[in-house]
Amino acid sequence: MPEPVARRPRAGLEPGVPLVKGSPLHEETNRMAFPESEIRAALGRYLALRERIDRGELPWSALADCFTDDVVFIDPAWGRIEGKPALRTFLDESMAGLDDWTFPELWNFVDGNRLVTCFAQRMGTRADGTSIECIGISTLYYAGDGLFCYEHDLMNMGEVDQLMREMKWRPPEGFHFPPKQPVRDTSLPKGREHLAKG
């Protein structure tokens, strides 16, 4: 499990004084961005887990520990996944049979509560030694306490299809196909829309 992260102090709020929902201070607090250092610390734990998964030390479902219980995850092929139990199932099912694929990060930046990370999806190696890969972008929203509440992955699926044809890829044993009509709603979890304003 991710280590707990102390909540940041908020201007104008005395220790032990609760916020009144709907008050100006409550609304202002909800709009505030978390410190970039806190968001990057959460990203560090997320990437460390991904590296362990890439090395085969952990199942893909372990990545769900980086998210809140009400997480929303958007996959370009599988669509919208809601809630941590569903995310755990999705991560293991969608990656079954793709154990040799890796996803190293290339760069990232933080904008308010939003984190954008660019990664390579490495699917194999050509005879000349070059990597068979395409580029993806993930947008995550940080919700505090070391956890993200949202991830939206974007990738050129036409390029993925082209590369699979080049590889003469065939579904391996245990592979699960995505749904024919995935849910395409890309909104944040209900009640967390304020994170987009920070």
C-alpha cells in the first residue's frame, strides 16, 4: 500500500476547526491545488510499482493501490472502469498474456492537480534490434493522501493495430478481448470535479 501523505495546511483554517460544506472557505479549499512535491511523490510510488510489474514481480492489479476507492480509469480500448475492485479486475484481465510488454515513462509535467505522463508501450523487438513501440499519454488527477482518483490513457489505436500486424501478433493463451461497446464517458468521479479547477 502507498505510504500515507500528510495533508497540506490550508490558508485561513485553524487546526481542529471543521469546514462548513458550501461555505466560501470550503469552496476555496476545494479549488486549491495540492503541492507539486506531494503529487510527484505519489507519481514516484506509481512508477516504482509499474517498474516492479514490468519486471514480473507484481500482478498488474497491484497498481490499483495508487488510486482512491472511487477511482475512474479510462482505457482507449476498454473504456471507462469505475471503482477500485473493478480496476483490479480490469488491470489483470486486460494485460493477461501480454507479460512481455513494458511501459517505461518518457516525461511528465504537473498542472495544478493534474499530472500528465508520456510513456512508451514496448511490444517487442525487430530483427535489427529496434523496439516495436508506440507512444501513449496518461492524464491523472491527484486527490490527496498519496492517491490518484482518475487516469485517462490515450494512444493511437490505429498505430497499435499496424504494429501488431507487423509483428504478426496473435492472441496468446489467456488473452481477453475488450468490450465491443465500451463506455466512453470521460468525466471525473462524482464529487471530484473541483480537482480540475486547481
